[in-house]
Amino acid sequence: MSLPPLDEPAADLSVDEVKRYSRHLIIPDVGMAGQKRLKNAKVLVVGAGGLGSPALLYLAAAGVGTLGIVDFDTVDESNLQRQIIHGVSDVGKSKAESAKESIAEINPYVKVILHTDRLDSSNVMDIFAPYDLIVDGTDNFATRYLVNDACVLLHKPYVWGSIYRFDGQASVFWADYGPCYRCLYPEPPPPGMVPSCAEGGVLGVLCASIGSIQVNEAIKLIAGIGEPLAGRLMIYDALEMTYRTVRVNKDPDCAICGTNPTVTELIDYDAFCGAVSEEAAEAVVGSTISAKDLAAMLDRGDNIYLVDVREPNEYEIVSIPGATLIPKGEFLNGSALEKMPQDKQIVLHCKSGARSAEVLAVLKNAGFSDAVHVGGGVLAWVNQVDPSLPTY
Ligand SMILES: [Zn+2]
């Protein structure tokens, strides 16, 4: 299926622009008309993070005339492993601002518009409306569904990408011509079922692999060339080094783009990263201690059994002295329960308190009624008790 070009060609290119884009201009399928369409294009990139970094850099270099950036976050040292649009001197600065500066250095002909509010149901329509195309570089389900639903309601195409460890996926969703994200994944997973940010991890270069596919598709849509990834899902395995595509059909019963939609307005889902299930939210009430409380218990030599429910590689980065590592999965499958002492109070912790809350619910169900967890996890420990330790 080929699609009509998203943009009309701009009136002209300056002499400098012709020089700059000459390697595009001599490709027959792009040519002067295609480059002028890029110049006229208005593309919004949601997230100036892992996927947004390479996407913004290549969209700018390609000569997309107007680039919008949605990001409310600031640059952190731990971003630099993959978010290559930011540098050491940008740490602490707004990601949107930092990205804008990098783009100006690559291509001063690009007009950059910054949107530094957190995207939600109240502002997404206004922010998206002026753009021809959205590139979704978000890393959480709440924003992903918001982007999809807004694009369906506004009849706009968007290029989606997702990354996890060594695995990447990408597709083009345009409900007017094919399936949307909900046709593929109808509902977000319930809170507590999603691995928290800390459990995930991503190979830095995977961002470039998937981000460049997204830019490739954006350019094709703008210029109206090639076979867009609409109706197909690209699945990339960096360890096996395989790319495969599977067909995605439009679901006539889709909740938003189907014939009788049930989602007729935008939904603000909970921020999933770190959100916990109802059982966990209940379990922590009255059973949460602070990192300082834990330090005092350890100092006094209280009769406690301190359990770190993170993964072994996280434990290797930083751990609380005296903690026994038993990953969350062993509690969920029940195998850890027999290791729990009956004569000691169990104190759980993880990175930030979400996973330990889930495990606390399991323990309370199993009868360990005096078990507690450390609010804020190992991050709080570093912050409040031992700032000499590393964080991640
Ligand atoms: Zn749909």
C-alpha cells in the first residue's frame, strides 16, 4: 500500500539548502520535490530520550522544516549511555532545550518548537494539532495510549517505536488507512504487571536501530515514497540480528478506530513505570518504613531479615549491607516463601519501592503479617543514609 505524500513541496530551496541536501537531491525518489516536502513538513517528536535522540538528530539533518519536541524532563547522567542528543554539559538542563541546541548545531534551517509540559489528556490535542506527523519515542504505556488515541481522533499518522533490552519494535499507525496501536494492543497492562524502569534496561545502540527506522518511515510518509510500515509490525532482535515483519490488521472492533468505538475521549492512565497493583497499594499502608528507620533497626541489631527483591545485576551495582538477594519472581512463583524465617521480622526493599510493595502483598497473603517494606528502596538508602554509594 503506498500513501499520498503528507506534505506539499515548499516554494523553493535556497542555494545553501541545495548544497546541504545535495546527497538527497540526486536520489531520484527524493529529488527536489521530496526535499521541498521535507522542508514544508512539521513533525512532532514525543520524548527527547532514547528513541527521540537519534530521531530528532536525523530528522533535523534530513531537512524537516519544523520539529516540535515534547519533553518535561531534565538530562541525567544515566541518560548519556543512549540519549546521544545530550552531552555532559547538558546534565541538569531541560532535555527539550538541550535537544534544541544540538539540532541548531546540525541544521540551523530547522525551526524548533519546544513543549515542556507533561503530555496529558488536557493538552495533547492542542499540542498535536499543528503537526503533520507524530514520532512516538515514549517509554511508558500511559503516554503511548494517549499518543495513539489523540492521533486517531485527529486523523494523524504516527510512527511508533519501542525498545527493551535487545528487542525493538516499530510500526506506522494511521487509523484512516490501517490499524492503530489499540488494534494491536487493545488495553494497557494492569499496574504492577509492567516491569518497572529498573527491571528493564536497554542496550544503548538499540535506540539508534529503532529510532532510525522511525525516521526512515517519517521521511517516506512525508515524501510519499516506498512502502510505509502501516499495517506491518517490524520486530528486531539485536542478539540474533534478525529483522522480521508481521502483518497487523485493522480490528473492526477496535475500541477507538473500530466501527463502534467505546473510547470516545482521551484517558489519563496511571504512569505505569513504578505504579503498583491495588493489592500492593493496600499492603503498604501502615507497613512502610523509611531508609532511616531501617538504618536504626540495623544499628540496634533488631531481629530482622532484610530481603532485596531486585535482580542480581542491580544488586551488583549497589546494595544495602546485610541484605539477602531474592528476586521478586521467586516470591511470585512461591519458591521464596519457604526460605522466609518464621522468627524474624521480614524487611523488604527494591530500587524505589514498587517491586517490594508487590512482594509485601504476597508475603501478607502468606501470613507474614508483620512484614514491612522500605519506602523509596535503595535510592532512599543512598539519599538518606549513605550518599557515598552509587545510584542507577
Ligand atoms: Zn484501532
